[in-house]
Amino acid sequence: MTWGRGSTRQSRREREQVLAAWPTCHLRYPGCTIVSTDDDHVIPKSQDGSDDLANRRGACHHCHRIKSQRESAAGRARGRQRATERHPGLL
């Protein structure tokens, strides 16, 4: 497991490849700064997205932060939903 942003040579090299292939932000939320600075997983790893370069795009820091916050909130909501469902063995 890697820790932190760009913590291995390989991850730094892959990040450079993604930003070279996607120099402009693919998300374009309001307030977008256009220039890609972050490596974004299109399908989040938490939703079984892969680390393959085909699943990664460049995003500006502003948009990447918004997307990450939305994904995190959706994950918390799924967790709350599971917590309120009764266990099948207790039905």
C-alpha cells in the first residue's frame, strides 16, 4: 500500500502521464481553474474502480476536492442506510 500523494516513483510517473494526457480538468464544476493538477479516478477505488490509467483523468484541485467530498458523503450515506437495515437473521 502506498501512503500519501505520489509516494512512490511509479505513482509519480503515472500521475505525470495522466496530467500529460489530460492537461485540462475533465470535471469542470463551477469555479474550475481549468489546469489539471490532480490525478482523479473516474470510478472511485471505493466503488471497485481500478488504478489503471484508463480509469484516471486530470482534474484541477478545486474540482477534485468537490468530487471527493461528494463521493465521501455518498459513502457515509450508504453506511447509514446499511446500519438501519435489519440483519436477515433477525427478521
